[in-house]
Amino acid sequence: MGNTFGKIFRLTTFGESHGKAIGGIIDGCPAGLDIDFENIQKQLDRRKPGQSKITTQRKESDTVEFLSGIFEGVTTGTPIGFTIKNEDAKSKDYSHLKDTFRPSHADFTYQAKYGIRDYRGGGRSSARETANWVVAGAIAQQILNKIGVKITAYVSVVGSVKMNKCHKDMDLSQVDANVVRCPDTEIANKMISEIQKTQKEGATIGGEISAIATGVPAGWGEPVFDKLHADLGKEMLSINAVHGFKYGFGGVDIATSKGSEVNDVLLDESGKTKTNFSGGIQGGISNGNDIYCEVAFKPVATLMQKQNSIDADGNTVEIKGKGRHDACVVPRAVPIVESMMALTLADHYLRSKTNKI
């Protein structure tokens, strides 16, 4: 039913935006992993609402409670169950949507699929669900830490404001130095101004997040249907409001280039290449270079402006957003993108261990 991700490192989630809690079960996590609980909470804090003036002001502590699979701080190899309580849900903000479909939301499609929907904050279609992914992603990253794989994501585009620098020319330790999570201070200030301007207009704006994984060895991924970049794309496109995925780095349009311009020439037996247009993946399998991708987010669909829509009977109605919403979701989505990359890579790492004698 689409609630489970992964083949070996598997995450199954549950919960709705305005239910009592959200949560999940992580299966396939190896035994003997020392869990850094502070790091997990740090990642949740980076995603949670109400963290700055440019995000939704819903107040959630997003405190995770582990129920099983961890004993004295160490994983036991059994399923890891966890929950996160919803503490600041204001369902009355959505009562006007009971029989109305919001433009560009999942309201109509959920009704079409199930014949019933939880209209409070979008129910299960809400980005509140992504907190579950951050918990599992933080644990996946701790697995990857053991073998020297590091994942970093940052905001590279907000609206018309774009950062045109290579990630290798930036200090990625500065990603969290500002509320928009762009490591270039000058560009970050322009992005913040763009978001604040959009907020005042009652409008919304989209953007892009770039993500890099370093230390990934050659040999992860499958050659046909579970290609590494295909799985990365699927998981990134599962994130709410994501509208596009691109992998590879080089600052050129691959589709309009010649092979002589974008082929990655091998330099040594480790797999190192002169360029990295392939984004660290060739034939669906990692080649030992940095894995690089870009994730595009559409503007948030809830507008504090009047729009036309229809109700459940097909009548034309006028609708305007109420409650607390992000004008731009991209800054809060950085830890989500990191988590989805970590989940994908951890799963393929564990799968790679079964491919050889």
C-alpha cells in the first residue's frame, strides 16, 4: 500500500497530521549499532515547524520516543518502533475544507482513491509524515558513518535567486549558519528577502536543494530495475512538493550536449573520473565518485489568497488558506532530503554485502 520503503533496511510509517501521533517501524537495522539519540533529535529539530520567522509557526517539539529494538542505547537487530506525538494540531483551521477540494493538493485524489479523507491538515498526505523519515534517516546515516559516508544537503535555489557555485567551492559546514540553509551568506540573505516578500503577499515560492554524498565506494546499486539513481529519484520524488529530480554535476545540460563533452573519463583503478557528469553513478551502480543530485520543489499549494475550486458536489466555490503554513518549504526540507539519501544508500550498502562471497 505504499507505506514501506527499502529492501533490507526497511521503514514502514503510520499517522496523520492531526492524529494523536505519527511513527514508524524500522526493520533490518543491524545489531550492535550505538545510537546517538541527540543526533536524531537534532535532525528532527532542523525539520520541525516554528524554528524561524520564515517557516510555519505550528509549534511541535517533535520529540521521538523509541519503543523497541534498542537496549541500553544499542540496536538489538529486532524491529525499531518509534512514535512522535502531535502536540499543536489546530483542526478547526481546516473545518472549512470538509467538503471542499484545495487546488494542487491531494484532497481530490485521496477522495477519488479511498472515497473518504482526513481533511485536517491533509491527513496522511501532509508533510508532517516526513518527520518519520528523518528519524529513520538519522539512524541510516549512523550506519553510513561507520564506513565513512557523509551526506550534506543545502538550499541552492529559492524562486529567482540561484547559487551558481560548485559545492566544492563552498564551506558546507556553514549550511546551518542561517535560517534558509544556504552556505553562501550573500545569496542566503537574498533568499531570505525573497521568502519574506512572498509571505507578505500571501503567496508561496519554490526552490531547489542540492545533495552530496561523499565516501560511497564503487559497487552499490543494481544494474536493471533497482538502479541506484532510480531509487534515489523515487525517494526524492516521494517528498511532499517535490516536482523534479536530477543527478550529476557539471553545470551543463546533458540532454543538449555531445557525448564527447559529458563522458566521464576514468583516471585510475579506484574509479576516479576527470569529471562527474554521471553524479557518481554509472549503469545504476556507484562508481566511487561523489554522488550528487538536485531536488526541485514546487511552491506550497496553500495560498493566503482567494482561489476558485469545487466542492464535493462539483459546485464552484471560492477558497482561501487559513492556519499556519510555509511560504517556502525548501529550508525545512534540507534534513528530509538528507534522510532520503541516507535511507537509500544504507539500504544499498546492506544489499551490496549479499552480492559477493
